[in-house]
Amino acid sequence: MINGATRLLVIVGDPVAHVRSPLIFNPLLARMAHDAVLVPWHAPAPHFATVMEGLMRTANLDGIIVTFPFKERAHPLAHRVGPMAKRVGAINALRREADGDWVGEMFDGFGLVHAIEANGERCAGRKVVLIGAGGAGSAIAFALADAGAASLTIHDRNGERAAALARRVGASHQRIELASGQFDLEAADLLINATPVGLNPRDGLPVPIQRLRPEMTVIDIVPASSPTPLLKMAQAAGCPHVGGTAMVEGQAETILAFFGMAAARDDRLGRDEGLQGSLQ
């Protein structure tokens, strides 16, 4: 039951009706006996700064999850950021500190890698094609490189943004083969859509794709309630495939740990030693 003492968490996006996070986080909060609730919060893009200022001044609000299209815009709102947010230049979670400051971190890459592994797949040694070089795509690129991917080709409708991400990942991962721009699915064994294309039922594929090989794993991070066109194509081709809800599930417990509401799944991303000691 929600009462006057219930602590608030929000997920901010535009649009927000599609988000699956409340369906995942609120049962977790209930099982952990936390008097807290996650609520979807629609911030129209022109008013994002105003909405965030109000939320960050709300006294009974302890954490903010940030979704499309605000992960990069939210980064400068944090007083301090964790190591992955610093590398990526975007955040998807903000927590309030005892002194009133807000700390930001990015968990999308961690959630994606966990979703792959939970599906019985591996990241190490894989040849990856990543579509999308925004906040989520950047986090995924770094996480896949950290996990030992053999090669990573990044495609984005903004070619320079894709090339810049490839350069940033390459600066810290010299052993991975990196490229940007055009890609060859015949040489890839893992395809990831990290764009919002597919969120609208009328959307088509994120990029023109003629065919998918059945041995290729396809992941679409769009948290749609029904399969996206890319996932439908993967299913028809007999490809192993994973939807966006799996990425949310893969990071839910770790984000709650970041908010101080659960035990961390990964010590590197916990509230104390792994993150607290690395804030910039």
C-alpha cells in the first residue's frame, strides 16, 4: 500500500507509456519489503530541464531512471558520475545522496551483457554489429568490449557519431577490431539494435536488412510489449533472439542496489566500493 511515508522512484522519458520498468521494479521492491514505488513520468522533450529540476527538488524522491531520449541530456545534471557514465557520456540512473547531491551512472551495457548471458549466449569472441551510437548504444559498445567481443561494427544514421564512438572504445580496448559505417551481416554473429526504431508499431526495421542467418543472435533493446519488426524477422529466420525487456531485467537489481534498496548483483557497480570510490 502506498502511504505518506512511501519513497518515490520515477522513470522519465518521452514517450513513457511503453516502459516496462514499473512491471519489473515494483514486484522486486515488494519482495524486498521496501516501502517504495517506481512511477512512469512523462517529460515532454521541450520541458525536460524544467521537469528534472522539479523532480530533483522533490524531498521524498530518492532515484530517477532515465530512458529515451534523455540519457545524454541527463548526464550534465548529475553532481558526480560513476565510471561507466564518465566513459559513455550518458546516464540512465540518478540517486540522491544524503547531502542532497545527485549521482549518475549508466547500467544499460551491464544489463545487455547480463541478458545475453542469461539467454545462454556469450559475449567473448563474438563478432558484433551494433546499430545506434546514442547513450544506450555507447554503453553497450563499452560493455561488449569489456566482455571480450572480438569485433564491433557500429552503425548510426549520424556517421560521425558512430565513428567517434568507435574511436573512444578503441582508445581503451586496443585488442578489439573496431569499425563504423557500413556493415556485413554475413561476417557477424551478434546483431544488436540500440535505437528506438520499433517502439512505434508502424516502424519498420532500424536499417535495411535483406536476410538473417539462423546462427546469428539478434537483440532488440526496444522495450515493446509485442515483438518489433526486427524480432519478427529474427523469429522467422530461426535466429536466437532477445527483446528489450531482458535488458531491463538484467539491470534492475543492480539499479536498486545503486539506489540503496538491494544487494548488488555485481560488486563493481554497487553503492559502495565499486562506484562510490570512483566518482568524478
